[in-house]
Amino acid sequence: MRILIVFLIVKGLSEMKIIYPETEEKPVKDTLFGRIIEDPYRWLENVDNEEVKEWVEKQNKIARSILDSLPMRKNIEDEYTEILSKEWVGIPHFYKGKYFFFKRKAEQNHAVLYMSEGKFDPGKAEVIIDPNKFSTDGTIAMDWFFPSPDGSFIAFGKSKGGSENSTLYILDVKVKKVLSDTIPHTKWSSVVWLPDNSGFYYTRNEGGDKFLPRVYLHKTGEKWENDTYIYGRELKETELPGIYASRDNRYIFMDVSRGWDKNDLYFRKIDDEEWIPIAVGFDAIFQAEIYRDYIYIRTNYQAPNFKIIRVRIDKPSLKEAEIVIPEGKGVLKSFTFAGGKLVFTIKEDTYYRAFISSTQGEIEHEIKTPVKGSIWIQSKEYDDPEFFYIFTSFFYPYSTYKFNVKTLKDSVLFSQKLSFNPEKYKQEFVFYSSKDGTKIPMYILYRKDIKLNSKNPAILTGYGGFGGGISPYFIEGVIPFLKRGGVFATAGIRGGDEYGEKWHRQGMREKKQNVFDDFISAAEYLIEKRYTNPEKLAISGASNGGLLVGAVMTQRPELFRAVYCAVPLLDMLRYHKFGVAHIWTPEYGNPDNPDDFKYLYAYSPYHHINKYKKYPAVFFKTSEFDGRVHPMHAMKMAAKMQKIAGEQNPVLLYVEPKAGHGAGKPLKKAVKSITDHYIFLMWQLGMLENR
């Protein structure tokens, strides 16, 4: 097959004619609840088929020939190499005098797990696990780790090519030796060690590509095939058990998630056999921790913005619960203990606040932050007055702090170096009205010397699902775009956690259209307020955010010049048939249910491509070993859009080899990926011409 790309020199690189690979149509017709659904590209779902592999190779050649030849490619790639190569130090995890933390030096593919004893000292810590030695090309990564209570052993997971299909290994920390025990099928595993280090409880996937975790007990030195089954086979496919230990390691909690908006909660002494129910069958979330004689629980039961309650260990009944921190205006996000105090965070209008209170809930102090931003807290032992936290904001780098609840003093332990001057940039926080009048928050970032004259190139992004909302985070990856005159906006659309569980549920299932309406209204706001115009506006999203931009592109294509759609869901009638996606039916709905089918079909991007409409330029990016969202979504959508593209805007597809949903990507691949992302959008927004 001849692949031809013709650049039209007259108008520089803003237009081009691409002759795409011929994609054969092999129509399959399904009759679903009285409606005939035709799928001409279902054959592309079989990614192991040689014909499909050949088609992918041709698509990749086109995408690479364009993306690699764009002007300024090397300059932009060099900038991202500098940004992503910076040294950083993660927050420490404390285990009986040992501090475990990740640190990555410049140009390392992966962060290295270090340990320092006695005190947290990143400069004098020793290497414990170096994932850079797992493979020569960096495509084998460490997915997770769980130290034993005294830090003597570490259970950790390794996987290839970003697949996240982990194999569990055990490291003897003192002698730096990996034991003979290996346990396969430990994708997204949770681990709780026994107090004497003789073994651990863990979750193992019994569903192959279909994620079905079960709880087991492993005794060190024994074969995994002989591990003791504990729990899970009696659950529905969408109910997922996970385990975690109390901080003192005397108790084990079992969380059975039923979607992203509810879970059951059980606990028991770690050496007991009977699970004691704390909360079962409620339409709410429960997250627990034990301090002295009480179980403290963060929950949205009868409190959509969450509250903290407590029950006695010997009488764990919700009917007997005391309210410690009542529901308030902000969303209560997390809690822990330090020096006999309760430490908790609240998300208020997208930014975080952190408080110190008594264990009865009397607030005594609020941690002061340099600017409004985001905070993540990690405690040591609960009676130790010190804890650690990470703070960041859009133009404030990730910084690790130590805080003392006795002195109420903090100190910076590490702060990532800046490669730009934050004083040159402006951050706006606005509210705009969605289609139904709901007020939606949005951040807008740009250079201070930019004029709001409707001529600025702009990128709008969002997510809108699974309770994942926006908050101010270090934005250095957007700086190459901003410094070239771009405007970057991120909208806190419904489906996230910006205003509690009600906000999340207003973007779930039959209310998913709210998410798309919110995003469309964000674009209209940016145009109305003269930040940009439709010929200069791009949208960008990944995973559930890829579904977002895919749906919005099909509903309002005239609003946008370009779309970056990464690892997306796009065929919402078949998404649940691939890999782990069945666990998302509580969030999206089940296409096999007639009521759910109606609203899923109403917005499914793949089923709403119209040959009579003109669409923006689109870059579909997916990955060969994506264990979360099957690459068929991007592949089928690209084939369908290329069929009608003709003289329209380009439709590129790149299926990244030896990569997954995004986790575990080595530095070189990460640099290439983010460069592809932004150079495509810069190209389409006219930012590469005459430079």
C-alpha cells in the first residue's frame, strides 16, 4: 500500500492532503432493543490478527512521518526532555524507623525506591529497588510496593510494556535479595503483611483480561498455587474486594467496591477468621482507620460532601456513631493522625485546605500554604507529632514538607527546581454557566502580556467522571505551549469531586450528557470572553477524558480546530466486552440493559460520525498493551473518520508499541508522547508556521 503525504506549501503546514491506508469495511449488524446497529470496522477489534497488525503499522507510519517532520520538533522535544528529566523526591513512608521513598535523578527512566534509617535524609539514603535495572529499554516497571510492618521485607509488583499485569515479588531489605516466591496475576494488588512477616494477605486476579480480584493468604516460601483462598468468588463481576491494614497493623479492613460511588466495609483482627461488618448495603462510600479504641470513618453516608464519624472497635455499629468532623461546604478528602491529633484535608472550590484538630473534632490549626493549591498528607506513627505533606499549585513546584503538630511549624525537605519564571504567567479562576444554568469552575492560564483579542491559540481540557475532579497541580508540562502564546484552560465539569458526591452523580449514567454540556459551555465561554475563537481552540482529553472530547467533537464540531483524544472510550455499546471495562458499568451503565442502552447510544461517539459534517483535525493516540481501555476504540473511530475525511482536516492514529494506559512509561517514551501531544495541537493552531 502506497502511503502519500502532500504538504501544501502555499499555506505552510496548516493544510495537507493525506492518502490514508485503505480500510476494508466488513459490516456486522446487531439488532439491539429494536434498533439495527451497523459496525463496519468490528474486525479491527481483533488486535492479534495479522491483517489488523499490518493496518496499524501503516497508520503508525503516517502518524510518525507527520509528527516527526513538523518544524520545531527537536526544540520542543528538548524542552520536554529538560522538564521530565528533573530530579524529584517523593513523600516518605515510615515503617519502624525506616523511611521508604521514591527519588528520580535526571534522565533516569524510572524513579528508584530508596530507604533511610533513623531520619528522612534523601541525600544519604540507600537504593532498595532500582526499576531501571529491570530492562534495557525501560519498558518493565515497578507498579506498586508494600513494606512489612517493620520494613524488613517488601512485596512489589513488576509488569511489562505498561500492561500493569503485575507479578508479585518479595525483597529481603537487609540483604537486598529477592526471594524465590513469585505470584502472577497481581494486577492492582493490595497487600497486608502478617505481624511476624511470615506471609501476607493479598488480592489476585482470577479473571485473566477480565479483572476479577480475590483475596488470598500467602505464606512466605510456599508455592502460590497453594495459597489459602479467603474471599471474593461470591461477589458480582462489578464488585471488587481490596484490603488494607490499620496503621498499627493489628487489624485488617476489607473494602468491597460497588462502582466508584459506594462500597461495603468489613474488618477483623489480623489473626482472626471472621469478618465483622461495619457498613454493608449502603449507597455510600466508607474509608476507615483505627486510632486507639475507635474506628474513624470518612463517609458520605447522609453527607454528600463527606464527614468523619467514629465507632468503638468493640461496638462497630453505625447507629452508635459519633460525628467527629461534620459535613461542611467543602469536600472532606482525607484524614490521618499525628501526635494524638486528627489531621484532615478539605477541597473547597477545587483547592485544598489542611487542618489539625483534636480527636473529638475541635479544630486547632490550619496549615498555611504559599498559594492556593493541593495537599497530600502522609503520617508516621500516629502518636509521633511529625507528618509529611506534598504541596503544589499550577506555578508552584511539587514540594515535600515536614510538619510538627506540637510546635505547629513546618519545613521544606525538597522542592523541584523551576525552569521558568512564574511571575510571567497569570492564573484566573472563573465560574461559567452550563446549559442548565449550573455554575462550573474553570482555571485559565496564560502569559501576562497576552491580549484577550479572540486570536489566541487555546487548549481546553477536562475529565468529568469517576469522581476525579480538578485541583491546582504543577503545570510545567504546559509551559512550552504557554510561552508560545497559548491559553490553557481546565474545567471542573460534573462527574468529578469538585462539589461532593452529588456533583459526581450528576455526571454518571443517564446524566452523562451534563458532562458534555458543561464542557461545551466552557468552550463557548472562552470564545465569548475573547480568549480565543473556534479556529484557534483545541480540546484535549485522555481515558474518560478521551470519551469526553470524542463526544463533544461529534456534538459540536464547529467549535473546535483540533482534538487530542488519547486512550479513549468511543464505542459505548461494546466497551464493556473488553478487558477490565466491565467494572465501569456502575459508572457508565450497561449497554445490555435496555434503559442504559438508550442513553449510551445517544452519545456514543463512534455511532455519531456523520459524513455530512466537517470535523476538527484529530489525533487519536492509543497503546498496544493498554490493560484498561482497549485500543479498538481509537482504531475503529479513526477508520470511520478517515473514510469521510477527503479534503477535510487530518485524522491521525498512533498505536504506541510496548506501552499501556500511561503507567510505567520510561523517560524516552514519555518525552516522545508529550511532544506528540503538544506539537500536533500547536501545528493545527498555527503556532509552528514561520518559526
